[in-house]
Amino acid sequence: MCGIAGIVGRNPENKLVLTSMLDMQKHRGPDAQGTWADEEVFLGHNRLSILDLSEAANQPMFSNCRRFVIIFNGEIYNYIELRQTLDYSFRTKSDTEVLLAMYIKYQDKMLNYLNGMFAFAIWDIQEKKLFAARDRFGVKPFYYSFHKDQFLFASEIKTLLAAGVPNTPNEQVWADYFVHGSYGFPEETFFRNIHQLSPGNSLTYRIGDSNPQIRPYYDFVSEVESQKVFDNVNNLQEEYLELLLDSIRLRFRSDVPVGFNVSGGLDSSILLAMISKIKAGETENIEAFSFYTGDDRYDELPWVKDLISKTKSPLNPVLLSIGEVPDLIEKVTFFQDEPYGGFPTLAYSKIFESAREKGFLVLLDGQGMDEAWAGYDYYRTESKAVVQGIKSPLTRPNALSPDLRSLAREISYPEPFDNDLQNKQFRDLYYTKIPRALRFNDRVSMMHSTELREPFLDYRLVEMAFAQKREMKIREDQGKWLPRQLVKEALENIALAPKRPLQTPQREWIGGAMAEYVEERISLLKSNPWFERNALEQEWKNYKNGENDNSFFIWQWINGSFYSV
């Protein structure tokens, strides 16, 4: 995992600008920093060495013919298999060079062959054309902007701001956030002049173009509809298990140590069981990391210890303490660039920091199982909710100025399937839960120069799961029915942590020991034209007096206090 940055345009200052961009995202790749430029394109790369640790694999990387040059962030997990199909004289053992050779052979069609997480850009020196792409579900980021008649792109928003792109808020996205709790649509950011390349899309740009040409290369709905729908549970279980094991095996490909992040729930238990199966007989143990806060109402550490006790994996418990939260908020907010989800993201920061200190540069995680196999409570109801367990309103629009509130859209999402369950899953996969989780996790892992891999988000697994009938996903008032069968015997005598919407005492800490800090942050909003001062004060007072079923709106205000209008 790395950082990429580039400028397409003719400006004599671009070399200096590119250096500033790379310096801003050097946490994404502390092992090497490289640049290449000609008169009209400037490419830069921050390298975190994971595969082929040699200097020969540094980037930007040229093709043998010297026509193409690539910068790449991510991993192509099936690069070994792809390499074997290519008639190309390889100089490295890296997946970057495989990606470059695939482009030479297949051009944009190469994207259909890739299994991985990626955001990359290839400059064709002969055609003077930039080609870029982002992976199917958007695990890796790709941001771009037009500034001073130039096209700029990077792995992080702050990198584009360092290039001089105006720090202008996208008021509509902010309004949606404060009114609905939305984090924007796939192509949007919280900044007016900065856009995302949507997941499963490619981009082509030539100097002089008014806009990049953006095309989808991945049609998720069509792929799901082409999948086999199983009637026989055993057959489905057998095929899914085979793919799941392959996905995890592929994500263990690394030239640095690999660990995993574990909770006390079903997803972690499945990941743990599969890792134990894959690594059976090996002497090297895979280390696990899990956070706790010292609050028994939320901590899953007892369940985690029970799970881990059935393996040889050492467990590294990581404490998130209330005293460090204010400083952590300041640090994590800088690296996130946009509003993020709350204290669990802070806890993840501690996990990645601990992993890095112990020499684990790659962690596996269980993201994606709930969305693929209908694990959330609201999948079993007619509710359109996207949050579990909250009784009071999620947000407080009354604290907003009428002008900002009027900008909020009526949020609706595409419904490409003919049933409500799949449409909810699709919404969560492409518009709500997965996009925000992937963004939070990318920034918080790269903050500590570590790589996070998501084996449950292998596109083959997600397509297969989505296509199955409701009864394969939900039975006996429980979601994720089929995955439960995979580990039924292994977990026969193990209790799992209950499914819960909250993993930290954020609600209690905000209104208790952290109240003074929170009040300081809220006070910064009182002169902000987006907010109504009296309503802010009253809602905060109500929260401290016990109307605290939900702390999300307070967390929104803490987030918002770091950004200027």
C-alpha cells in the first residue's frame, strides 16, 4: 500500500508542487519516494514496501519499452497467476510490474482480470494520455481536481490541498451530513473542488480536455444476476468455503509479517477459523490485535480471549483510554481529511500503531460479511434504517441555520434489484456502510504506515453471496445464516459477543469526563454561520442532562469544529 500523486499540465512550478504533495502524504509510504516528470506530466509515489522489497520495485516504474510509466497504490492479489500468462521480460517480482505488463497487453480490458485493491495511474508517453482506475468496491482511494487549468490527482485530499486546490467546503454534502448523517455520494467529497473516482470506474485524460472521460468497467448488478443461485445448502457451503479459503490465502501474500484484527463476533471467528485451517501445521503463529476500553458494557475482550484460546495465535490487547481521546481526535482528524465515524476509528488507530510497533505491516480484517450476507437487524424488517439500536433521532437539524438546512437533499439510493433485501444490501455496499468504513480504515491504517486487507470483500465472494435466496442469508431471525454453518462445529462450545451498534463508551465519555473538551469544540461552532447558537447550546445541555441515547449528533459537531466555512 502506498500513496500516488500526479499533475497533468504545463507549469514550471509543478516539480516543486509535486514534492509538496508527496511530503503531505509521506505516511502512506515511508520506505521510498520517487518522481518522474516531463514537460507536461508529473508523477510521484510514496512507497510502503510489502511485495518485492528491492529498490528495483520502486515507483514510478517504466515498461521495458519505456513508453508507459505507472504509479500504483494497493495490491494485486492474483499477480502470480497473471504473471504466468504474460510473455513479458520481468525485471522485478512486484505486482506493480505485472499490472504494467497487463496494461500493455490488454489496455483497459486488463481491469477485468484483476483481483485486488488498487488505485493507479499509467501515463502513455507516446499518446500523451493518462489512464487511471480504482478497484471494484473502492478499497483504495483516488481523488482528483482541476486547478489553474491543470488536472491533479492523489491518494488523499490533503495532498491536493497542498498543491493549492482551494479549501472550499461542499455545502450540499455538509448539509446532507448534518441533516441525514450521510457522507456524500461515491463521486463526492466534503470539498467543492475535489472529487472521487467512483469504485469500479476508470478514467482517461489528455491535456486540454475539459473533463476526464470516466467509464464504469465493473457492472456489479449484472455480475450478481449471472451467478448461480443454490437450492442445496451443502453445495453452496462447499463452493463458498472454497472461494473464501482462496481469498484469505491470496491476502497472505506478503514479504512482511501479516497479522489480523479480531473482535468477539461471528465475522472474526470465521476469519480466525479459516486462518487456522490455512496455516495448520505451520510453526509461525499469526498474531491477533483487539482493542478494549476497560468498560465491560462494551468490551468484547472476554469473547476474543475465548476465541483465541482455541488457536496458537498470540493476542495483543490494545487499550483505548479516555485520557488519550482528545489528543487522538486531533491527530486522527488530520489524517482523515473528512468527518469520520467516532471512537471506534480512534481505537483502530491504536491497533495499527501497536501492529506497526511490533513489526506487523499488514493486518487482515473482517469487513464486508454483514453487507454480503445480510447481518444487520434492519435487513430482517421493512425499515429503511441504516443504523442499529438508536431510538432517538440520529441528527439535530434544528441546530443548523435555515440556509444550510435548505441545501440538504432528500436522500435516496438506486434500487437495481427486484427485492427489498438485495436493494438494502446494495445501498450499504456502494453508498453507506462500506464506502465510509473503507475510507475511515484506509486513512487510519495509513496514518501508521500499515496495510489493511479485506478478505470478505473479494468480489467473487460478494457476488456469490448477493445472488443467493433470502433463506440462505436469514433464518431463525438471524442474519449471516450460511456463514454461521461454516464454523458451527468449531464454535460449538464458544460464546460469541452479541451484535451491537456501539463498541465503545463514546456516549458516556462525551457527556462525562470529556464534557469540558466537547464544550470547547462546540463553542467553536457558535459563531459559525451554519449553526444556530441557541439550539446548539440547548441540545448540548439536554445531552448532559440525560437525553443521550445517541451521541452521533454531538460527534458530528466535534467533527465539524475542525473545518472552516
